Amino acid sequence: MSYPVTSKWLDPSVRAEFVATEASDGVPLHGAYYVSETTKPHDLALLAYHGSGGTFYAGPCGFLAPGVASRGYVGLSMNLRDHGRYHDRSTFEPCELDIAAAVSFLKGRGIERIVLFGHSLSVTQIAYYLARNPDPAVVGAIMSGGHWDLAGDKWQAWLKIRPDDPHAGYDEMIARCQELVAKGRGDELIIVPWWMPDPEHWNPDHYRPVAAKTFLSYYGPDSNDRACKWMGQIRVPLYIVTHSVVDTFASPEMAEKLRAGATAAPFVDFVNIEGSGHFYKGYEQKLVDTVVAWLDKIRTQVPAGAR
């Protein structure tokens, strides 16, 4: 799981500011803005997002934003509207409104070049945004612990629960959710398997309550929560970051598919952080160093508006 980050990531020379903005449909969004108080920051910002049910102050985005600020960049860690428990009754598509609002916020602060950072679910969310709403200010994206086809692969959550026919377990869940939505009960919470629960090794984190409409939106047959649909339409440089330890659905093999699918990107860099799991516990500094090195590359090679 992803937990709130500690204060060790906030350098004394970095100013932290709690910020608020709102999406075009009026949904409020909050985050933390980090910038050096001792040196003029580079003209490039990292806009970092959390994974499923995460928040701006936890997990990789929580330590990356202050981490890059201590190295000369502006860091903004933002909530999506599906942060925390709000994910339980969210839908996928509004993520593009949230990302657009944060990009506008940074542009309002005078920042002309922005790199997006997505982790886990938000890899697909930033891919969706970049494929549909490219903004000239966004000059690159970092995709960490991403998935190639979250909706299409969801049946695998039943591999150990229903080893005889995992597809049937998924199909039954879809039918149940569709029935609830048809009855006007789409907000009703149901318990669904998360990742790949093993009945022989109980872990409460491997099950989550989500609304019927939410399960269909993210994992149903018509879902847009599929990076495979969007990667080929992204026209900015990409950095695919994966981890060698497979402790969730995300894997190096999925990262390789993301790299191969980015056929319209000017260039795609790739790194596998050996020994790390999905949340980079114990490898936080390695991720910060890796991200900063790539930001240095983008800052010196990619001007604003480059496509």
C-alpha cells in the first residue's frame, strides 16, 4: 500500500504551499506546490499524480514533488477527483478535466513547460489525457508502474479465487454490476477482488469496496481505462519506469508493452529499478534521481510546444 510520506523529503530550502483549484465542471482539487526559496527554479515543472485510491501526499507523487524541488525544479503533487475513498464511487473519464485544471494552474504560475508523472492507475489516466487533450505546455510524461490494459486484464483477479474459470468470475461480476446500474443502484458498493487475491493467504488489502458503476467504468467491456487504446496517440517524449518486484498487477512485461505501444512519441526511454516493488519502498531516492536525470534531459532538449 501507499502511505503518507515523511518530512525528510522536504528540504529546508524548499517552500511547500497547499494549493487548490477546480476542474471545468466545478470539482475542487487540492495538492502541494514545492519550489526552492534559495535559487531560481528551472523553467520546467513536474506534475505528479497518485494511483488508485491514493492522495497527493502519499506514495511516489508524495515524495517526488518535494524531491525534484530540492534539485531545482517546481514540483506539484495533485489529487485527482478519485483520490482516497472518493475512488469508490468515481468514474474514469473525468480524469482528463482534473489534469487539464492542474496544467492550467501551473501555466498561471508562469510555467511554460510541464512533465506529467503518472503512477499505477494514473499512468492510464495521463495517457488518456495526452491522447485526447494535448497541451503545448506538456512536453513529456513519466509513466511509473503502469498497466497495458487494466480493464482487459481484470479477469486475472479471479485466477486464484476461481482457478477453474477465472473469466466466469469476472463475467459474473460484470453482470451483477450491470443489473444494479439498470435498477438505478449504480452507487451501491460491492466488494471486488483487487490485484490477485489468494484464498490460502488472506490479505484485506486484496479486496476493495467499489460502486457498481465504478467497476463498470474502470473494468467493464466498454471501459476507457485501457492504456493500449491511447499510447499510440501520444506525441510527447515518454519515460517508462518499472520495478523488478511484481507485488501488484504491474510488471516489467506490461511496461515493455507500454514502450512498444508508444509509436507516435518522439522518443521513449525505459528503466527497470531492480529490487524495487510497486511503491518504491526503500528505493525512493533512486526514483527521485532517475526522474531528475530525465527532467534534465527534457529541459535541455525539448522546448515548449514541441511535438
